[in-house]
Amino acid sequence: MRSSEITVVIPLYNKEAEIERAVRSVLGQRTLPHEVIVVDDGSTDRSAEIVARIDHPLIRLIRQQNRGVSAARNRGMEEASTPWVALLDGDDTWREGYLEEICRLAERYPDCGAYATGFDILNGEELTPANCPTSEGVVDFFREAMRRYVLIPSTTTLNREVALSLGGFPEGMRMGEDQYLWTRLNRTAQTAFSPKREVIYSRTASNRSAAIWRPEQCATSLEALYSPDASTLSNEYIARAALGKALLISSRGGSKEARQTLECFRSTRLNRFAWWKLRLVNSLPVSWRSPLLAAYNRLAWFVAKRGL
């Protein structure tokens, strides 16, 4: 793989405070991509205008009505003319060696469906290394992803043809759309990983999609991937993602949806703690759930930072 065979796809929705930094982190790569496609998904702020003012021949700005982050990523992949697509969210950034590292990884481990690197988490002014695999190579994705970050959008470069043949990201799915595609992809292809931390993922940027809950508008679901014909670990990975998603939905009052998830994944063996946590939270008054989870997440972040 050469960087000229890579198109960078950046979905954009109301990121006027961060988008220029994200785009310039691509333009500052030691080895440049073929193109940078920014898909503005109906922003109502100055995001698109900021991108339009960046004078560089590699940048192509596409505007569409608001359809969600999955639709924006899929549009970018469809518009790309290269065999590889590197994803970057509009509030994250790459260090200057990201594309170079991806190309090196692909040369050493060919024929994978996805390549990714490690990353740091930016929380305010503090950078914390993410819990990722510590060795380089083709990973046992589902085994590693049960304990560590392997793929997140801003660290991932995909085989465009493979990703599109699987339907891309599920449009209308508000949370877990990336885990959905990672599951389908890794049931049919392999992932290679480099522990070099070439990406900065921001937890505190404006308008993070994970902090905004809206009802699902998707014909499929994470539960639909839970199959007796699939490997046990891939089912456990999807259970982990679905239970985490249901916890957030429950905290916003989605008691019925949470009960459905509990029923679907009641036989999980590796996610019993998550299952019981969801059951407990869902039994509480709705007004208690969100503050309780916020306090729990603050404690978990404190513990994780210190490696306890």
C-alpha cells in the first residue's frame, strides 16, 4: 500500500471549533493521501465554510442533508476512487506519521481488511495512552477487543471494496455503528495493528456523537449480529457493545429497549458484570440513572488512568 492509494474520509457535523485542526493534521502527514473528502452532514454552524477556506488541492468538500455519521462515512467511501479509505472524525487528529505507519503495516501484513494504530486520549489538557494491544501484527480481533481498543474510526484504514460489500456503516444507527461494521468485517477478514500511538482521540471536543442520544432510525441492530452460527467470541464482543449501548439508552429513559437487550443477551458468559449492571440501573427510577452512571464513569476513568 502507498499513501497515494488512500483517501481520507472525514464526516462533519457542527465541529467549527475542531475541524480545521483535524484537516490540517492530514495535510501535515509526512506522506500525503490521494485525496481528503470532507462530507458535511447538514452542519448548522460554520464548519463547512471553514473547510471551504482551506486552500489545498487534495481537499474535496461534499455537502448533504443531515443523515447521520454513518451516512456521511458511507458517502465518503462511495465517492473515493482509491482501494483504501482512512477514517478520521472531525474532532480528532493524526500525528504526522499516521499514514506512513499504516502503509508500513500493510506492506508487512498484506491482505488484511483493516489496519489501525494505537492512540492517546485527550481529556481537557491531559493526554492518556489508550489501552490497546502492545505488540504489532495481525490480531485475534474479538479476543483483543474484549479487553482493549483495537479499532476506533479515527485510527482505522479500511479496504474500501470489502467495507462497501458489507454495506458500510449501518445508516440510522445512533450508537455502536462502528462496532457493527467491525464485527461484520472481522468475521470475514483480518485486522493488523501497530501499537504506535499515531492518533489523538478527543473526549472533550464539542458535539461528540456519543454524548448525544436520539432514537434509533435503523432497520438493523447490534442484536441482529448475535448468531448461533458465529464464533463465541464474536457473539460476546457484540454482546459487550450492545449492553454498553443499552446502558446509555436506559439512562435516558429507554427502559423497554434495555429490557429487550437484557433478554437477548441473557446467556452471555463473558459480560455478566455488564449484564447485571444494566439490569440494576434499569430497575432504578429514571431520574437516578444518569447521575449514577456519570459518577461511575468518572470513577472508572480515574482508575483506568492510574492503571489500577
